[in-house]
Amino acid sequence: MKLALALGRRGLGRTWPNPAVGAVLVREGRIIGRGWTQPGGRPHAEVMALAQAGPAARGATLYVTLEPCAHHGKTPPCAEAVIKAGVARVVSALEDPDPRVAGRGHAMLRDAGLAVVVGPGGDQARLDNAGFLSRVECGRPLVTLKLANSFDGRIATQSGESQWITSPLARRQVHALRASHDAVMVGGGTARADDPRLTVRDLGVTAQPVRVIASARLELPDQGDLAASAGEAPLWLLHGADVPRARIARWRDLGAVCLEVGTDTAGRLEPRAMLAALGAQGLTRVFCEGGGALAAALLRAGLVDELVGFTAGIALGAEGRPSLGPLGLEHLADAPRFDLQEVRALGPDIMNRWRAR
């Protein structure tokens, strides 16, 4: 099951709207097939493992990180393929909460006479598939918030100079994190100030994550790197209702997808509405890179599932620009808290990973 889990993680960021599943076939103590969900969500992991095993799958045990699907979609049910292959036993880490499956896959296997065990590796499978589970159960993707700061929590000098606070090694890790998510999201202020491409570079990635810009008025420069690359890597723009139609049409002509979402009384995009819109489009994992206003809005709403912080050994002082906007806190007890998961040195910088309580 540990191998199946490791295989499943290979698909993170590339299988949405499907989960990133791993599968291993074992017969007489020997691995005869393995697979993971392929880019775009198919073929599924079980099908890949069965194809590798061929006739040797008869009588084998299948270890799979999520319940085999039981419904007809763009492909036949994996549970049906497992039965036809003559597999004798299935060890599944998790039941799939998707209403189209939700125990039906396991039931199909049992009805066909297969032995089914559910639970081994379940805790890790739940973490690995947290984005898929969140979309199915809560209607929104998992959110990872990335902050890259000076030692004193600043992202730029008073004049706005920020390139580069962290080292090339840390920035390369950011690209790897982008690649493991379905989408990279920033606020309109960051898009206006930095004109970022938000793509994964120098890692041999062929399919880019979706780039999401949250801008209530869609006041974004339609010249520059972001606009020029709209047709090269997916670009989705979240905006409110009060946007000139010509502005929306201009971005659509450039190749962007424009999604209208609800706003609060101040005219700002409502965080839950933004994530619900992304979840409805099938996204399971979103990597938010700020800026400060968007990061603070997500934290205030309790919508940040993971924090990744990069800290450089440089101090910029109180006049420097903070990484977070106002959270409106009066009491320490009201501050969002996270549990530390990992600390890693990246050259001269430190990376911390935290998970919401």
C-alpha cells in the first residue's frame, strides 16, 4: 500500500477533476503490475496496473488507494475491469465519497466473490486525496497558501523591490509546488504589480496548472506577459458582476475563461464563492501565492488548509511591505492556527509546511 500511495502522488496536479490514485497488483509475493491515474484523469490507476499485469492478474491481490469506481463515465467502471481480470482480493485504503461510487465499487467486488479489505493506509490516502475529498464533500478545492518572506515577515521593501528575497533553490521548490496543484491563484493587485506568468518552468512539465486571477473589477493589464500567454497556459479570471462587458469580451478574445462570482457589501470577491466556483469547474488543489489582501481574506474565512512558508535571512524593517493584509483580530485566541508538519533547509532559506487544525 505504501508503494501504491507513492505512485498515486505522482499524479497530483494533473488528474483533476479525478483523484490521484495509485494501484499495485501482487501475486505470490511478486509485483506484477502497477499504475497511477494518468494526466487528465484517465486511464485510471487500476486499468494501468491490470494492463501491465495482463493474464497474470488472475488470482492476484490489488492494492489501491481509493475505492474502484462503480459508474459508467467516459470509461467503464474500474470495479468491473477488476472483476473481469480475475483478481481475487482487493485492499482499498479509502471508500470513495463520490455519490456515484460511495461503497458501490466495493459492493460490486464482494458480490462477484472477491475478498475486500478497506482501511490500510487510509490516513495517508486521506491526506494525499484531501483536495478531491474537499471538492466532493465541501464543494471547494483544498487551498495551499504560500508566503515567501524576509525574516521579519516582509515581502518587499518600502519602494516595492522584491526580486529576489529568497534564493533560486527556494524558487525552484515553488515551481515544484505549483506543479503538484491543479491551479495557481493570485489576487488582482499582485497581477497588476508583477505581471506574473505563474507557469511551471525548468522542470520539464508539459501540462501547466490553471492560472487563476481574482479581481472583482477585472482591472488587469491586457498587455504584458499574463495577457500574452493567455492562449498558452489556462487562464481563469474570477470577477464580480459589476464589470464592463467589453472588458470581459477582451479577455475572452485573448483566450481567458471568465467566471463571475459573488461579492461582499464592499464589492470584494467573496472567498467562499471563489472557491465554490473553482470546485464547480473540477479543481481539487489550489496553490495561492497572494498577495496580502487575498491571503488575508482566505485566512479570515478559514479556507486555508495548508501553509507553506519560505523565510530568508534578510530583514526589511517595519517600513517594508507585509506579506498579509489585515485580519481584524482583537484577541490572540481568534488567530488562525496551524500545526507544523515539516521544516527543511533550502540553501540559505528555510521552508516550513503547516496544516490547518
